[in-house]
Amino acid sequence: MKTYLGELEELVLLTVAMLGAEAYGVSIQQDLESRCNRSLSIGALHSTITRLEEKGFLKSWLGGATPERGGRSKRFYEVTQAGKRAVAEVKTMRDELWSLSKIKISLK
């Protein structure tokens, strides 16, 4: 069964995969903002993360409390196997559409 991924969902999954062990809310937000050159509120990010967890595409856990965070723990994220499959399906679909399209782009 194919599941639809929105643009932000796809970007979040790819960013979490890229960040690996350093994938937590603020690091995901900062990376997406710098790569996409657009503002992303932490609320919008958390809504997207919650949706991805509900779909079974992300899993999370709490790290240890740290003094620099006032004793609060960071919530870390990891892409699940189902999430990896969903991203792969989206990539396959996009690659197929690009190969069939009449759009030719030169990035020189």
C-alpha cells in the first residue's frame, strides 16, 4: 500500500536520515531552513514529525537530560524501515516522471 508523502514530510524524513544520531527538533529545523532557504516554525516541524510517527515512518526516544537545556531531555528521531520504503517509492516515482517529462534542465 502506497502512502502519500507531502513535500515537507519527504524533506523531514531525508533530513533525519542525513543527520543520523544528531536528529532532534532544533537540528532538523536548522538544517531544513539552511538547505531550503526558507523559514520553518518549530510548531510546523513538530506537526509534521507527529504525522510521520503516526504513519510509522519515524520513531523517537528521549536522550539524557542536560544542564544546558535546564535539565530537559532532547527527543531524537530515526527513520523506520517503513519510512525508508516510503521515501524510496517517492524517489522512484519522481525519477520516472522526470525521465518521461519533456523538461530538460542544464545546471551550468
